[in-house]
Amino acid sequence: MLVAGLGNIFLGDDGFGVAVASRLLAGPCPAWLRVADYGIRGVHLAYDLMAGYDATILIDVDCRGDAPGTVRLLEISAADRAAGRADDGPVLVDPHGMQPQRVLDLLDSCGSAPGRVLLVGCEPADLSERMGLSPPVEAAVEPAVALVRQLWEAGQAALTGALPLPAGLLAAPPAEEDRETGVRV
């Protein structure tokens, strides 16, 4: 299983995934799990996902209009990925700026399907050009670390979909109108 911290540390709260991955890497992890800070290296993430992980946890900002610092866990199903896929031709590859949806689109275009994909997302407050997280997003880092560790404790069977996740962990699925415009991950 792969836990991937995503984001640009030079765009304020966009560095959330990187901050969470950094904290996770500072502590012990199960041997069956790989934690990585991908930052803005979306193509690198796509290549690593082609290795065939059974499950992936993406950690990134997730703009849904909630209060800044709100942490949520979402499952990004194959149907969600298809609904969010851009219908504007081939996947444009930007090695230093691909959003998670584009990474998943690239995998699909290469004929590779990721296993179960979960998103630990945080509502940002400020995505302007600056370093450092805003206070509400900084305060959300430890709860996100705890959520990922709670997923580890659920074990491989729950993370790969063989068993359900513990009750109450998954946030409500996106509203129907969000599915029409694509799941923003």
C-alpha cells in the first residue's frame, strides 16, 4: 500500500499533503506500507502507481467549500475517476503540476488501474504564493496524521476493500452536481 503526500509547499496550504507525509515519515510505519512525499511530482506518482499497489491513500488539499482546516476521508471509485476525467483529448503531462485527478487520468490512458484509492483531504484557507500553512490547516495536520494511522490500524484487508473500513471514517460522497463536474482531488 502507498500513502502519498501531495502539494506545492510554495503555495501556502497546498503544502498540506507534504506536511502530513513528513510527520508520518518521522514515526514508525507497518512494513507492508510505503509513505512518500511526492510534492508536485505527479508523473513520478503515476509511475509508482503502475507498480500495482492494492490501495493508495492520497493526502492533499480538497476544496469543497467547508471551513478551512476541515479534514475528510473520501473514497475515489473507478466511477468517480471516470466522472472526473477531462474529455478534452489526451492527458496533458506536466511533470511539476499534475493534480491527482490528472495522475489517475494518466494511469487510465496507459491502461493501468490503481487499486482502491482513498483521499485524506483538507479544506484550504490560502493557496497564494507563500510558504507555510495557514493556522487552521496547520492545526489539521495532526488530525490527518491520526486518521491515516487509524487506517493503518484497520489493516490491509480494510484498505484494499476486502473488509469495510471502520464505521464513521468515510465522509459522505460528493453531491450529485459535483460528480457532473468531476471529483476534485
